[in-house]
Amino acid sequence: MPTHLDVLVGDYRRAISSNIHATLADEKYLAVEGPNNFYSLYRLHNYHSLIYAAMHAGKKQIALETADRMERTIPAKVLRSKSPNLADWLEGFVAVRLHVMVRFGMWCEIIAMPLPEDHELYCVTTATIHYAKGVAYAATNRVAKAEQERKLYVAAIERVPITRRTHPNRSVDILNVGVAMLDGEIEYRQGEPEKAFQTLRRAIELDDGLNYAEPWGWMQPVRHAFAALSLEQGNVEPAAEAYKADLGLNSTLGRAHHHPNNVWALQGYYECLVRLGRDDEARLLEPQVKVALAVADVPVKSSCFCRLNTSECPDVSVQTSYCK
């Protein structure tokens, strides 16, 4: 499908448009053939790809609306099908909403979210909710509650069958990225930033180590959190390197790990260049940042809403230039 190429070159507008058309066609097929067939995996892949592109473009409304549409096509009665065993292949898609909510910093909504009644059927979703609540509590400085959710998250992962997948990765491998990610967030709020950055680097390694997939198994690049918190601590150089790698502006990562033109890293890298006094480079990047910010439907001040202090973020949507 062309969307894979669109994502690899950072053309999120085209990826969004193509997948809107694909999902509408799939809904017509669903109305005729029903959901109890293996094509449902491909059908959900189109929703998933649409959400992923919208997340990288900073388009919250499309991402959430698509999650709604996707979930309506995989109710519990579909997931309980045993021939084929659809839960092993499809239940992980229900958890995608949590990645969207973390991406857009929806802390209050995450904290208020109830757990599924059937924890066994929705085992990946249950685990992901605990992860998201942990991040939300950490980001709102409720560290004790974040630590409680961390324990519940690890326990929930242990209940996920090894057969459960978000193709081509095992669900437990994806969820293990979140353990290190959440540990780093908690350590940061405990006032141990260096320990937190060490832990987040381990989360980056786990994220990078997932099997190749589009959308990537862990939907918000861990580098975005690492770099955002690095900037909050005044560690501009490591943040710049993380953004540069994420955008594919150097050769430190393989092609599959690049997220060119994503609004989060563009804004972050631009901030780094300004703060480092690299004005010529910042001036060259500025038009690209402005376009990305104009496309996003939320204000983007940082590559992760876990960063609380954005007072030093240049707002290129207001001023013509921050470059001298």
C-alpha cells in the first residue's frame, strides 16, 4: 500500500488522505462480509495507519475519531471468536487509543478511564491503560499513584499470553518498552533526572529493537520524551542529537526508525538550534516547522506533554523569526 512509502518520506497528509479512503472502502466490505474473517487484520491495519499518520502530524481530532471508528468494528463478540482466534490478532488494536491519549497529553481523561470488565479478553488494553495512567500521574506530579500503576502494569503484562500479537511483534515485547519508559518518567519526577535519562535510553533501545512494522509497535517514539525532558533540564546537545536521529537528518539510525517531517521533532529540533545559537540552521528549518505547526490541530510546544516547563520554547507561529 502506498501509505508505507508516504510515512517513510514524512508525507503524513497523503497518508491520512489515502487511509481515509481505504477505511471507507473497508467499511463497505465489512457491511457485506462481516468481521469474522482474517481480512479484519488488514482492515484494522488501515485504521491503525491513519491514526499513526495523524499522530505524527499532530492531528488529535482525526486520531481520536479514527480510534472510535476502529473500535466500533471489533466489539467483544468479535474478539471472542475462536476460529480463527481473533483476540490474539485484533485485541491490541483496542489499546491504540491509549497511545493517542498519551501522545496528546490527555492526562485527566486517562486517569478517569475505567478498566475493561473482561481483563482476560482485553489483556493488552488493560495493561496499556495502567501504563497510560502511570505516565499521566507522573506528568501531574502524583508520583505515589504513578508507582502503583507501574506495579499494576507489570502484573498485567505477566497475564498477556505469548500468543497475543500486534503484528509482527509479540504484545509483551511492545509492552516492555513501556516499562522502561514509565520507569524513566517516574524517576524524573522523583528528582533523579540522570537516572531517568539512563532508563529512557534503555527504553529507546527496546523501542528500536522491535520488529520492523508500519505503524511502529510503540507508537510514540521514546526519543521524543527523552529529548523533551532533556531540554527541560537544559541538556540541549543530547536533545538535538535525539531529534536529528528521529527526523532522519543523520545516519545513526536505520531508515525504518526515521520519522521525517513529524511536527514534534521538528519543533524540538528548531528549539535546540535556537538555544545553541545555530541561527543559520534554524532559519533554514523554520519554514518547515511553520508548515507542520499549521497542519497540526493542537498547539505543539514540546515533543512530549510530559515536559511541564515550555517557557523557553520558541513560538514560530507568532513571530516571523527567532533567528538573529
